[in-house]
Amino acid sequence: MSKPVVVFDPGHGGKDPGACHYDLQEKDLNLALALETAERLSDIEVHLTRDRDIYLSLADRVAFSREVEPDFFLSLHANAGGGRGFESFIYSGLKAGHPVEAMQEALHEEIMAVLKKRQIVDRGLKEAAFYVLKYNPHPAVLIESLFLDNEREAGIWKEPAFVGDLAGGVAAGIRAALAAGGGGDPAPVIWLDSPRSTPCRWGLSCTTRMRREGWPRPGQPALRTLLSTASSICSSSIAPCADCHARGAVPEDTVPESVTCHGYRAKGTVPSSALRTSASLR
């Protein structure tokens, strides 16, 4: 069975130093944490958006995620602005009950288990429309680890053992997040090789599920082109829906009129009569 895939996104870099206080530059801390955490995840396929001090745009980071198609994307940051503590974010536009909520919670809990030993305040699980969350088609969380303009917390970052300790918490959180996100019903996914194509809002979980089940199989095209029509659908046999068509994800003539929702087959929200399977994908 293939290893799970994770992308670490060390925030800022190059000409963009991030928060700078008490002789610390956020870009350096983010990278150090990403590299240290990656060393602890030999059982996971880890990719970094940057592994040195270079500048990447937010669009570059999301493009990297789209290319790698990870099971989990984690953007690493340190905070500033007059507060204190640790907080994590997911995209604020997700529907309630989205699988990434459980992944965020699992990650957050493991990291706070480490930070509480240093009396770090838990600022909670939050939502925001950060670019790397909003435009990322894969499960994505952004963390803000302590405030660099807080003298005490900047001092903690300077402790020789702190990066290693925090990396241990992040590594444990990655494993917990992957476990938390591994269940649930299969969901529809639409990936077309077209400039106007966008993934179905559920595309992430189905793409992940298919990869874990060994897709694409020998002789089949890549995941992005596998699901090009309503008669060529994913291993869960769920056809593309009319909403995907409305957003330009699938051609108009491939969408059955009776399929008008995002629902899961197991929940009975897509009638069995509306589902078409392809023998070539079995």
C-alpha cells in the first residue's frame, strides 16, 4: 500500500520575511519547523513547497498542492499582532461537517499537548479565507505557532529544544489528522484537463480515497483525466452533478438532469437510477 502524501508549506521566504521581532524572522522559523517535522515522518511521503529561503507566491503554493495531490496540506506560520498562543485555521467556506474539520481538530490537539507544557494559550480552532486554504482542492490547515512580538513567546522560539519539541507535536498531529480524515463516504470528483475546469467541492476526498484504493489502475489515465464524463465515473459510482456543470467543471451534455446535488450515495441523496457506472473502470 502506498504511503500517505503530505505537503508542508513553510510560510513566507526570500524577500518576504514574515513577522520580524526580537531578532527572529518568521520565514526562518517556518522552514526550520517544516524540515524538522519532515525528518520525523519516514512513513509518510512528505513534500515541501520550499526547502530553502526562496520567495513563492500564494498561487505558487496552491499550484504545488494541485500538482502533488496530497492527502493533507499544512501551512506553517508564526503569529504577530499583540496576542499570544497557538491557533489553527481551515477555510471558512467549507460546509459544516466537512472531513477537514476532524483533521484540523486532531492536528490541533496533538500540537497543544506539546505547547501546554510551556503554558502556551490555546486560541482555538478557527476559520478564515486564507488563499492557501480557499483555493486548495486538498485538505488544508494553516497553523500559527506563538506570537513573535510577544517577548516570552519569542524567547520560547529561541530555546534550543523548542523546534524539535514542536516538530514532534506536528508529526503526531499529521498522523492523527490522516487517521481522522481516512473515513467517511466516497464523494463525487470532477477533474478535467481544461483551462476553465475546477474541481468539484468534494473532489478532494474522492481523489484521496481513489489513490488509497490503488487508482489509477494499470491502463487507466491519470486521476485528473479519469473522470471526464458522466459515463466514466469514480470507484464509488457517483455521477457528476448539475452544480458542477454550472461551475464549469463538466460539459453540459454529460450531466444527467436527475443528478442535481452533492449528496453521497450512502446517504440516499443521489437516487440509484441517476448513477451510471463504467465497466472499463471496474
